[in-house]
Amino acid sequence: MADSKITVGIADMKIAKGDGILITYALGSCIGLCFHDPVFHLAALLHVMLPLNMEAGRTHPLKYADTGIRETLRQLEMQGARRNRITVKIAGGAKMFDVGGNNSLGNIGQRNIESVHAVLNKEGVRLLEEHVGGTVARTLLFDVASGKACIRSYGKKDIIF
């Protein structure tokens, strides 16, 4: 993987062209989405926290799966990516808290996974691979040139996908 690293924060998205590594940390129940147009060598990494944007005024679109995915696609297409070539790999959606009862907070990771799947499907974007669920936080690295993703979790072997 290349040397130049671009860090993507929580509720954030960054785009890179040609080469470099996009990296995001602390994917617990959050989802990291690696967008890639292999012909145009354009990539984006989006770190969403919640499944749906119910915010009045929608001032933080990247925080949510629905508006974050649409905004990322819009920006990629503005830079020349084509929707029919864009593929996505995702990681995260862990169950980080064991909350008793019917509290949906405990399974926000699963709701995030379902929302990401639904929005990608609706937007006509192909999900290539995913590494989701479980109970472990992940760091996600995405190589712009190769389109390969790498997941690092404390005490576990790296997963390349």
C-alpha cells in the first residue's frame, strides 16, 4: 500500500485520485464505505454513524448512511466517476454494547448495515465485499490505486479484501 495517508474522521468523507491510502479509525457500530471507480482511479472513504438522516435542516449529511452515500456519489460523479463503474466495500456495524430489553441503541450496528445495503441498492451501486457485524472495533484502510481494503482490529490478523 502507498505511503500518503488521508485520514477520514467520524461523520466525514474524503476523496483521492490516482494513489494514496484513505484511512478511518474507530469503526464500532459505524460503517466505513470504500467507493472505487477503477477506470478513473478515483476513490472515496465515507464514515457514517447512523442509518437515517432525520435531522432538521440536514446540516450533517455525512453522519448518516442515506444522505452520506448520496453526497459521496454526487461528489465522485462531479469529479468524473461513473455510477455504473463505482463499486463499494464496507466494514463495521459491530454490536458494541449489550443493552438489555427492546432498546434499539444496542443494535445500531445492525441497523446501519441494513440502511447501507438498502441505500446502495436504491442508488444502483454494486457492493463487492463486506466485513460487518461482530463485536470488535475496526480500523479501515483503502488503497486508491488497487481498490484493496484492509481491516485492522486489536489482537487480530489484518484482513485484506
